[in-house]
Amino acid sequence: MKQQAPLYDFFTADHRRIEKIFSEAIKDTNNVDLEKYHEFRVGLLTHIKMEEKILFAAAQQANGGAPLPLQAKLRLDHGALTSLLVCFPAPQVIEMIRHIMEQHDILEEEQGGMYEACEKLTRQEREQILEDLKRVTPVPVHPFNKASYVLEVAKRSAKRAGFDFDVF
Ligand SMILES: [Fe+2]
Ligand SMILES: [Fe+2]
């Protein structure tokens, strides 16, 4: 019998949902559907909030207070994505988001990845976590900041996460 993995399933389904909204929004990268893109920003930021504040937090607690090995890297990715979402979705920004999201989701979803580790550690708290996830409210997003330094800030935070877009 396949072992139940409701948290893994929940977060993986949310990745697919967000990817779909993203690809709809950026069908034409020179003319992004800004309404869809707004939906994407809310979806991704809310997903990150659910991970940081609920799933990873519960796993860390169940791990005796010690962060899981992947946690620092994933947090840096979240930081990079969050700062990229402040930028206007120019083709270059979209490419960076697409690249980071792709690599990031693998680390969470793959066998032995973050979701599996969290699921194992939090078996006792599973019902509570699912309850908490249901109660999460969407993250409010701010208008884009079109200043050029914002992209530089985003690139720096991507670099901290191991993505060098100056040589991209
Ligand atoms: Fe994540
Ligand atoms: Fe995720």
C-alpha cells in the first residue's frame, strides 16, 4: 500500500497550480497578462508563507529545534523569488523566476527532499498542520517597483542563493 503523504500532496499540487498560472500569465513574455501575473504573485507568496511559517516551522520544532539541512538554501531561494516578484515582469525577470522556481521545486519534491523530510518528522502533528494550512490568508502584494536598483537587489539575493544571473 502506498504510504499516505497528505502534506507532500498538498504542496506539490500547489506547485502545479502556481506553475499553471505562471505559464498562462507569461505566454507572451513581451506582453505579460498582468491580471494573471498578479494571481501568480499572490499564489507564490502565499505558498512561501505556508512553507516558512507552517510546514518548515513544524518540522524544525519536531527536529528538536534544529533547522533541517535544506532549510537555509530553500529560505535563500524564497528570498530571491520574493525580491524578483517586486520587479516588473520583464523577460529577464521572468527567465530568472522560471529558473529558480524549477530548481527550487525539485529540492522540495524529489525523493529524500524537503517535503518528504517534513512529512516524516511531523506525523504526530499532521492534522493540526493541515488545519493551519487551510486557515492561511493570501499574502497582500505591493505594486511593482520599476526602479532599476530593485533588479540589482533581486540579482544579489539570487546570488546569495547560488544563482549568478550576471553570467546567465
Ligand atoms: Fe519553497
Ligand atoms: Fe514549495
